[in-house]
Amino acid sequence: MPKKLLLEHIDVPSIETFETYRRHGGYASVEKALKTMTPDAVTEEVKKSGLRGRGGAGFPAGLKWSFLDRKSEKPRYLVCNADESEPGTFKDRYLMEKIPHLLIEGMITASYALGAKTSYIYIRGEYMYIVRILERAIEEAYAAGFLGQHILGTPYSLDLYVHPGAGAYICGEETALLESLEGKRGNPRLKPPFPAVAGLYAAPTVVNNVETIAAVVSIVNGGGDEYAKVGLGKSTGTKLISASGHINKPGVYEIELGLPVEEFIFSDEYCGGIWKGRKLKAVVAGGSSVPILPAHLILKTAKGEQRLMTYESLADGGFISGTMLGSGGFIVMDETACIVRNLWTFSRFYHHESCGQCSPCREGTGWMEKVLHRIEHGHGHMHDIDLLVDVAKKIEGNTICPLGDAAAWPVASAIRHFREEFEYHVKYPEKVANPKHFELEPFRSERLELSNA
Amino acid sequence: MVKVTIDGIEIEVAEGTTILNAARQIGGDVVPPAMCYYTSLKDSGGKCRVCLVKVTHTSTKDPRPMPKLVASCRTNVMDGMVIQNITSPEVLEARKGVVEFLLINHPLDCPICDQAGECDLQNLAYEHGVAKTRYEEERRTFEKIDIGDKIKLHMTRCILCYRCTFVADQLTDNRVHGILGRGDTSEISTYIQKAVDNDFSGNMIDVCPVGALTDNTFRFKSRVWFTKPLDAHRNCDKCCGKVVLFTKGDEVLRVSARKDKYAEVTEYICNECRYDHKRLSDWVIEGPRHIDRNSVISQNHYEKIDLLKLKQEIERQIDFEKGKQLPEPNQSLTA
């Protein structure tokens, strides 16, 4: 049985209530941290654990915490980023909906480590029902003395608030999130200064993903060294993967990092293979913004090694033949999936969600979407394909925040790996007129079939 | 003082200077263009991305290059920093891309735009743009609206530099306009039409780099290069009173604040000076305005204005107002 750290008690009935959660060892990390450890010792444990941010970038969480300006006289804040809006990612929703106290517990422990007296959970507006679940859980935690003044009789006090957003993907970017939390328009800030120095209300702030904060619980309970033993190499611990697409068992899975991708897709314990007995065509491994990979590259790296579910292995080969673990939105496509249509959908999303602050992203995302719309509907030209590559290249890296990159990478990678399919759309407009064209007659690329063989 | 190298030219600048301002101290070709940055407006800049430069050497302490191109208007220099602007093909390529992005949704209606001739986007496109567009799609358009009594907003032309919002935040006591919507459909607007009603709101027109915000009293009066700009001042209890009069014959077509060679205003003027004093006799004329910018507006030979004749003309107007007989008929002001 693979190790489960986050979802261990997920199936326990009424785990969302305080009593049940407490009975199953809940809030032990708060007791341990507040009563026996100094804040710095908690940070040290997180550093030792090698925990990497689960929101997408994979930045070491302990290192991020150590950057927090502790000398500042201003109050310090911990903000939980629950603005999960990446297409293909729904792990935080599952975690918060089923086991809200795990996040609350992690927030208290992490706030103690960072010396935050006020902490916020910034949650996306579409998760309104989860706001209610979290608020009920927070109420229970206040009643039990785990929040508020003098938690468990120690001098430490903490107030925790849930703040819903208003439905913008960009507010998942940490500085845009802080702007939105301050009540302003959710535009990303220019960095530096980083939030660790001047974040919320210009005070030192740490912004962490829901899963990262939830992972702190088991790190404090079991110790950082113990946590680091789970996983593989620098990718320590477990990760929630949101599996979706053409698979037999879509859902949220907790995996130990280091699991082979092939096993994840085809074993009955996880995705259970491709549905309807079809063949695997492509995988978007970490949420819509990471590069898409064809079947032969997702199962094996360009060097022929087995690809594993780790930060390093998925990124092997750079963007030429690799991808990223990202936020763990694992989208699987079978042979009837149309890459162009899928890419157009992604582009439409980024066009819709661009904040419009800096020009490359504001103009470029719309441009790419319109060109892809034309190609998908059979009105494209051959030179449009190169145009898309060029536009993507000019957005990438030139924007204020990573949304520009997130919009450019899928386009660049889809054309890199599936160029024939784009050319097919341009050459045979009558064949792609039907939106379900590939279900009627799947596109076959000799080159990719040879590679997959 | 810190030492930085920009395109191989070394210069010592004060600590806390941005790369852009360090380059401006060198001057000439190494100065990156700027569409959204405005020296006198705090927090402006970083949005348009045309000032991107490459930092090949972060500082003496940290010799690593910066991973991405950085916005020179918002990046402070560090001791020993080495920066590439026009010597880096990567920067020029990225800049060309940004100019193209700025232009794809721009209506390119320069022939009927009041800003033409003194437009930052026009100059930028002339220097960095490509002559042919690759954009085949429909351009976004908006209705023209009056956001204030005398300010026309032509949102279709806007490049969303946010400068006018900074003016409203920092010069006036209440901002009533802002950005609505998001992405390429975001727009500058007011909740209620004609809501911008502040004594310094006219400065929004001056800071606008394109023809999105124009002076309703000057619209379609004249091409700007047919006017003769004169430095003038008056005693004003609200502002510095130092302005440029854009004149044609003995008519004052437009009053604006004085812009430096980067098209930036340092001394803002009030709406009374801008709109209510449109007679030469209201002003003390200092002389022709030297416009130190690489723009169509500087191509005119307006600096040859005969000052003596000009003074006579002003006296004639003053006498006329006092009810005296005109000493001589109206005549051209140029030599």
C-alpha cells in the first residue's frame, strides 16, 4: 500500500467535523509545535523535509520561509493560496472539501513557525461552498481553543480568515493575490520587492499553496528527516495528482513522488488505463500551462529512461522533450483527441484570464487564440503555424508575471510535438469542419506512430 | 555612487537609480524607449515592456546574468552591473515583438488623430516597428466617450499604460476613472460619463502617450506640426503657470504643460491655465519653444518666429481689448 500522508483519513465518515478529525490524530502538530518547539525549529524541520511548493513552481518551501524578513517591525502574514484555477487541477478543492481541518491545522502550525498573528486563506470565488465548509471548521477550531487568543494556553495567538476571490485566474499569482486581498484590482506586482520582504499591506508575507501547508502537518508530526525519506531524490513527500481526461478512473490521487508515469496511467490503483481500450496520444502532466508531451515522451525520456512522477524526471530534456510537474493537473488524451482543439481551449482560457496589465500578454494571448480558432475551424494558413510559434516566443519571459509563460508554453510545445496535426487542419478544412472530426476519423501521424512503437 | 556599464559605456550614477535613468544620463541611442514609465509619477512603469534590457552581469558581488530580460524603468542599478540594450539582438527582437503587440489592436488612424506628430507610439513604431502587419484578425474597438467636460477618451487607441490613473491618484484628490474589465478588453473608463471634474485633470491629456485622451477644445483644430509652440507663463495661484501655447496666427489653439525631451512633464498645470486662457494677451510670451524630441513636431521651422513682431501683435490685441483703434492690420508672425 503506498504511503498516504494527506489523504490517510479521507474515507473516514464525518472527517470534516472537529471531533472526528481530532480522534484520528488531528491537531497533534499544533500541540507538538506550540508546546515543544520554537518557531525556528519548525522552519528547520520544513527545510530538512525538502518540501517543495505544490502550487506549480516547485520552489522549496523551507527556503521560502527562511527568506521572510523576520527583522522587520511590521506584522508578518501567512497567506494560503487556495485560488486553484488551473484547468486540469482540482486537488485543493478535494482536500478542502473533504478534510478542511487538515488545512486549518497546517495554517496554525505554519503561522506559528513564521510568527504570523493573522493569516488568510484566499480561496477562489467559484469555491463558495468550500468557503462555508472552511468557515465552519474555523469556528470549531476557535471553540476548541486552537485559534484565537492564547492557543492551548501558550502565549501564541492567531486569527484565521477565509477570503473569497471574485473569479480571476490571475489572482492565483501570489502578488496579484495579495493585491486582491488588499481590496484592489488583481494585477500582479513587479518584483522585486518579493512578498517575503513587502507583501500583504507592505509587510513580510509568505504565500503557500493549500497542499504545501497541509504537508506541514505530517512534517511536524513525523519530523523533517522522516518526510524526506518519502519520495525520490529532491522530490520528497507525496503529491496530490488531479487525473482527468480519457482515463478509466479520473480523480484525485495521492502518490509518492517517484512513481513511474506509466504505472500511474495504466495501473488499476490509479488511472486504470485509457478508456474504451484506446491508445494513449498525449499527456499534459501538470496543469494546462505546462508543455504537452506525446505518448512516447511522457512514458520515457528522450534518453530512453523511464519517466517518473518527480519534479526532475518530468523536466528532463528541458522544454524540447520534457515538461513540468506543475500543480499536478494530469490530463490524459487518447487517440481521438484533437490537439488543435485542445490547445485552442487552453488559449481561450489564457486570453480570458489575462489581466491586461502588460502588453505582450494582453495582446499576445488574444492573438494566439484568434489564430488557433481559425486553424481549428479550417480557416488557417500554413504561415499561421510559424506565426503562433513566433508570437509565443515573444510573450515568453517578457511579461510581468508567469501567466504569459503559461500561455506561451502549451502553444510552443503542441506545435513542436504535433506539427503534422496543425498542417492537417490547414490542408483539409472540409475534414475538420465537424467539431468531433477526430472521433469520426482519428488523425494518424506516421512519425509519432513510429516513435511510439 | 555605483558604477554601471550600458552598451559598453561606463557611467557613475547615484544608488537607487533605475537602469533607464542611468541610460538617460548617458543619453543618445542607448536610452531604452518608454511608453508607460513617467518620471514624475510614482509607481508608474513596468507595464508596456518596451524598455526591456538584458542584464549580463548583475553586480560585482553576484556576477550571474539575470535569467530574463528586465524592465529597465523599474530595475535599480547595482554596482558593477553590465547592461545590454541596443547591443543585444535578443533585446531588439523582444522590443520588436512588444511594438508589434502594441500595434495589433491600435487603430492606426494617425491621419485623423490629434496626437499624430507628437505621439510616442508613432515614434516608437517608426523606430522599431515592422512595416507590415501579420495580424489578420479584427481589431478591438470602443465607442468614443467624454470622460470629463473637456477630455475625450478614444479607448480604441489606448495602450493601457496606466499613466492617467497615476495622475488622478497623485495630482488630484479623488480618482474617478480607472481600468474596467481585463485582458485585451480592459478599458480606461469612468463609472459615470463626464465624471472627471478636477482642477488638474487636464494633465491626463499631457501624460497620455497616444491619442487616447485628447483635449476637446483642440480636437480637429489643426495638425500639431502646423502650430507654432511658444513658451509662455502667467501668474497662477493654482499651478506654476508655465505652459506651451500652440498657436496658429494670433489664435491660441491649445495650451499644454512643458514636456522635456522624453515627452515628460515635470511641472503640471491647472485646468484654468489649460482651458480658460486662450488669448495671447493672457500670457507673457517667453519665446519659441525648442522641442528636443525626435518627432514630426520638431521638424517645423517655428523657432524662426520674429519676437518683435510677436510682441507688437500682443500689444495690438491688448489695445484692441482696451477699445483702442487697431494700429495696423493682422499680419503673419513669421519672418
